[in-house]
Amino acid sequence: MFGFNTRALHLGYEAFALIFKFLHVKTTKLLTFIAALWLLPTVAQSQCDLITVNGSTQMPDGVCAPVTFGMEAHFEFLVPVDTSLVEILYRWNDAANTETLVSGNWNAAGDSVWAMATHVYPPDDECSKTAEAIVVYDGELCVSSGYQSQVFATWGTDEENSGELLIDPVTYYVCEGVDVIDFTFADNSTFNCNVNIEADRPNRLDRWVQFFYNSYNQAGDRIPDVTVRDSSGTVHSMTDGSGNYITDLYGPVVRHPYPADGPTETSYEITAPAGGVAGDIFEITLRNWNVCNPYDNTPNDGHPPADIINGDNPPIETTARIEVIAPTPVTVPALFEYCTGDNIVLSATAGAAEIRWYKDATLDTLLYTGSDYYPEQPPFFLDRDVPGSYTFYVTTFQGICESAPTQVDLEVYQAPEPALAGNDQTICHDTITLYANNPSAGSGFWTTTSTANILSPADSATQVINLEFGPNLFTWTITNGPCNTSDDVIIYSDRQPDAADAGSDQFLCDMNPALLAATPPNYMGNGIWNVVFGSGSFSDSTLPAALYSGAALDTNILIWRVSSRYGACPVTSDTVLIASDRNPGVALAGADTLLCETNTLGLSGNVPLNNGTGIWRAHGASGTFADSALAVTTFSGFNYGQTKISWNLTSRLEICPVSSDTLFIQRDQNPGIANAGMDKAFCLVTQDTLQGNLP
């Protein structure tokens, strides 16, 4: 079933009204109209089907880009339509995909519309374009019934739209020392939009071509003595013997009328004798016109353009040249030196030029092409393990030119055996004889970094004097050509320090630690303390002024040994006596004593400390000690009166001060028994004589 909508019903009523209004129409047209009416429900869904007539007209302003292109399109509908729903879309199909949407112009009945739009096409790589006009009905593109297109040409000069102006060759190279004889250039251009590019609408209209000789578009020195022979045989001198400009020459402007289907022109013959140097050039210019920049705007009026040289429009141009070249000079050492066993490679550079290696100066035997040549490879097969001398020849090739050969020599030397400088040594002298191995190939030589004097540096056995104190580095190098081997030996030259001096003997009382005073060793020698007899320890046994602690309470013998910096010289030594004594204490003889008649006194002195000794002494008095060395002893036989004795303490080694204490003894005689006489009685006697006994 067909679907209906209100717009379709409205159209149906209008259609029936038209039937009765126009019954005089032809039967065929009426039948067509009735058939369309029958399909109205479907047309409501696709109003594009109501378009029954369409057409378009193109109006370009020319064929040479930029082209301003106008397109008029018209469309007729079977019945009047709502004109507000119809637009015309122009698709220009250019590189930017530009589109133009217009409303159009309607007739009074509303069943016919026409529109006009323009667009500018710039030069590009296409020779023809297709413009399209499409009815847009209520947003729907009527791409079938409402479609029109116009195809037209867009040409350009012969360097646009896939055209290319080209001379063949662009550069003609000639080697230094070679003549240029009757050389010609050819026009090898691709004409714009010609048949080989655009088959439908090719640009086969007139072309004009001209060669211009000795142009100066390209900078550079000119080839000397260049001549050009024209078609009549006349020879024109272009440059003098120094390459200076003499004149230039315009060839004829040759017209190629329709169909101009490709280039045909060649230049005049150009000649130059050998004499140019690399970089010299001779330039020609190809000039071209076509329908888009015609040489003559009215080519068929029988009159030339006002500007005979450049025509009515500027030509397009391109250049070509003859150039003198020489291969880039080769940079290569005259001599390569290698050792047997080496990877042998001969290297040369020549910029962008090709490098060729030959076996002979006549260049008959090509060995290799490239910058790095390995002669061990075929066809030469050099043996790297065999010494020998060889000669090669190298050239450079560039373009069409090959340089003269350069001789290259190769010397393969026998690699020397490993150098042996001998073993490192430490000596107590400033002279020595060095011994190295004798070379079987090449020669040897001694060198040193010290100030020592090598008496015979080229001899494997040589005396060396004035060795520096300390390490002396000597190198024995065996050289054969570029080949060398070396070995180092270090000679440590030692110096004898002065004889050891341990300092003066020391006698010490209650001193711990003791400060030693040995003489420091010179020549960076080393000293060390040791205990030979006694005991004790050192704060640092390597210091001459070490602190000596814990000495035995006795005589101690210390030794100071001095050795050289590197231990190569004799060791000297010296001893020092350290007598370490201790205070015996303070002598205490006891309290002074008073005696009556008794001539014997028990003494009790204090016992000496630290193994000291004590002794009792009587000072200017009689009396004897039972044992004067005992602290507790008896003293007897002393006289009446005062007696002075002392208790004296002495240290073990008698180094410390003697301590003494004095004891006084007072001995008195007994006076006897007192006798006062007989008792007496007196009467009235007031005085009497007493008669006591004498003491």
C-alpha cells in the first residue's frame, strides 16, 4: 500500500482541478498526467520525481586559467511545487571542493526554475573541469532527475597543468682537456594539456619556441672561445680566449601551428676548443609561448608583434648549460705503512667522485672501485703476514671524466717481537746497568721520564747514572717502521740514611712515660724502637720522640733501628739506657728518746718502698747498731749525754734523692740514793745544818 500525507492530498486536489480545467490538452499528455497523478502518494516521499525537464549552459570567460566559469541551469516540474522548498546546489569540483547554494528564479506558475552561478578556477594540475548543478528539494538532493553538469577546459602556460619546460640535456658535461664539437641541445618539454596529458580536450593550439645563446642566468666563469653556428652556416663568437663575454645570440622564434603536439626544435651547433677549467660554463635559454601567453596575439594578420624579442606576452623560460668538469682531486697518502698481521686497508677520499684502484700506471688492471681498498681480497691476494713493498695507482672518476693516476706505495714491515726491559729493581745506588732483549727486526731505544742520564740509549745493555731518589721509569721500545712494542722497568734508587742515633742515656726517678729523643732518619728513611732489655711499650714505635711507658724498675736497654726508604740500604742501629728508679719513701727514724743509764735502744724506722734500701748512721758518737741496714734494730754502747743517729732511705738504683730522718738519744747517769741524814729533834732551836749525801 502507498502511504499518504497531507501534502500529497493537497497536490491530488490540485491535480483533479487541472484535469477539468484543461480538457483540451492532447490525449497523450493527459494520459501522462493521469499516470503521474496515480503515483502521487509515492511522489510525496520523493518530490525529485516531479522534475521532467532539465538543462544547462556554460559561460567560461576563456580557456586559460584562471578561468571565471559561469553555469546557468533550469529545471521544470510536472506540477507546481512549493518554491520555498527548492534550492540549486553548484558543485565546482575544484581542489577545495567549493560549493555554492542559490535559491533560483521561478516562473509565475511555480513549476519552472532557473539559476546562474560563477566560480574562478586557478591554475592547477588538471586540464579540464566538471561543474555540477543539483536540485535540492526540501533538503533532498535530486541527483538523478534534478542533475546537470558541464565539462570545460582550463589550460595554462607550458609550465602549468602538468606541463614542463625542459632542455635535453639540462647539463652537458665535458672533461678538462676535451673539445666541444658541434654540440646541440633539444627542446624536451611537455606541452601543457597536450594530447599525451589530456585526451578529451587537449591544448593543441599554437606554440612558439626560441633558443637564446650565451645567457647569464647562472653565475660562473664562462668557457673560453665558444662559437655558435647558425642554420645558414654563420659562426658567431660568444666568448674570447679568457672566457669573457663577446655577444649573445637570439635564435628564431619558431611557430608550431595547430596541431602543436610536442617539441621538435634543436639548438644551433655549439663548439669550444679544449682550454676551459672545471666550473666554466656556457648557458643557453629556451623560451616558450602558447595560447595562454601567445607570442603574437594576432598571428594570422601578417604582422609581427610590436616587441620582436619578447612578443606580445612574456615567455616562460628554462636554462641548460655546457659545464667543464674535472674529477675531484683524490686525497690519499703517498705511503701506507703497516705491520705484519695488521688488517691492511688503503683509504682515499674524493668528495662525490668515484675512486678507482689499479695495479699499474697504465690503468689496465682495475683492482677495486671505492674509497677503502683491502688488497688481501682478490684479485691481488696480498699476504698480511709477509713483509714487503707494493705499489698501487688510484684515480677518481666523475661524470664522464677520470683523473690521471696517483701512485700509492704500501710498505708492510715485520712486526717486532715483544720488548723485554727486565725486572723492576730496588738499589742503594744512583747508578745501574739496564739489560733488555736485542731486537731481531728494527731497533731499540731506551727512554725515561726521570732526570737520570742514559749513557747508551740505543743499546739494549746501558749504564744509567744520576738516578733520581725514588722510582725511575725506563721504557725499552723496539721499532720497525710504524711497528713498535715497548716494555717498562722501574728502578727504585734508595739512599743510605745517616747512622742511627738513639739519643743520650736517661736516669729517671718516678718518671713515666719517658720521652725518647732519637735523631729522625733523613732520606725518608724509617726508624723503629724495640726493647732489648727490660720492659715497656711505645706510644708509636716509629716516632723518634716516642713516649716510653711501663719501663721496668731497673735498667732498660732500648734500640733505635734506621732503615732506608725502600729497604735496599744497610740497617743501622743505636741503643740507649733508660734507668727507671722509684722513690723509696720519706725516712722516719722515730721519736727522740731520753734514757737513764741505759745504753741500748731499740730502733724502729720505716721500711723503704720500691725495693729501696735503708741504713742507720751514728753522727759523731759512739755506739753500734745491731744491723744498720734493718729498719728495726738496736743501737747500743753509746755514751752519756746526747747521741745523734739517722735513718737514711736510698732508691734501688740510687737515682732518686736520699731521704733522711734524725733521732736524738739523751742518756743520763743515775745520781745515786738520796740520804738526808738522821732525824733530829730540837727545842727552841731555829736553825740547823742539813747533811744530805752528794749525788
